[in-house]
Amino acid sequence: MSRKAVSGILIAAAVVLLPACTRGSGDLEAWVAEVRARPAPPLDPLPVMKQFETFEYAAQNLRDPFSQPAPDSNSSNALRPDPNRRKEVLEAFPLDSLDMVGTIGAGEGVVGLVMGPDKVTYRVRPGNYMGLSDGRITAVFEDRIEMVELVPDGAGGWLERQAKIALEDN
């Protein structure tokens, strides 16, 4: 069969079947009319709106909590890192990644041996720096290395904090 013949048959079938769809719809139309005739159910009452208290913002003259605090002009302490000091090798590593592995010498001439995360052993003496917080070594003992770190105090100044690295028992 050709395409024209198939399309003709489909059009004829549609013309014949279309009137069949309208038969028996009387009960449907009656039901729709009945539903429309019913009274609408009552609406729920509107909710009562809460009255909110007004608030007057009176902190215009206080410091903005999201801005950098101004340095305290009353603090005259000279604690601050020296920006002109040349950084030492061990200042590139966090303090917790450094391990004390031993000492060389005795008495006042004790030199500490510190292994970095790069698996290189470094010699340190009082006055050397290590760690990320400007940690200046103050004393080297046979079982530990003591130092003082400079940490920000949160108000634009600096605080000294004691720290140490101990020789681990293996």
C-alpha cells in the first residue's frame, strides 16, 4: 500500500470513531453539574500575626567586630618578629614535624641534633631559630631543646610562648 492509502484509511477511522467518544457522557455531565451546585466549604480563619518588638540598634559608636583591630597605642612592649632577620633552614618546618635525635658535646658547649621532615639532621645552638612562629632556642640540654616563640595576641601585639622539643625514647 502506498502512503496516501494508509493516511486515507487513518483519517476515515478517526472520522468514524470520533462521534463514539461523545456517547455515554451524559452521566459525567450530570455529576459535574452536581458538584458545581454544592456550596463551597468554609475557609479556615487567617492565622493571628505575632507582633514583634522593635529593636533600636545603638552600637554605632562601638568597634566593628568584622574589622581588623587597631594596634593598642598603650602597649609599648617591643615584642614583634624582626622582618629584616634572615630566616634559618629549620624555620621552614612546623615545630611538630621536627624531632630531637641527640646531642653532641657536654656542659655549655652542648649542640642539639634535630632531624627535619626532609630526613636531614641539623645542628642547633642557643640563639638559632626553628619552627614557623619565630622560635628562638634558649637552651639545649641532653634530653630537650627549649625555645621561646612569638605568637600574635589577637589585638595587634605579640606574646612570648615557651616551647620545647624532647628527645624521644626509642
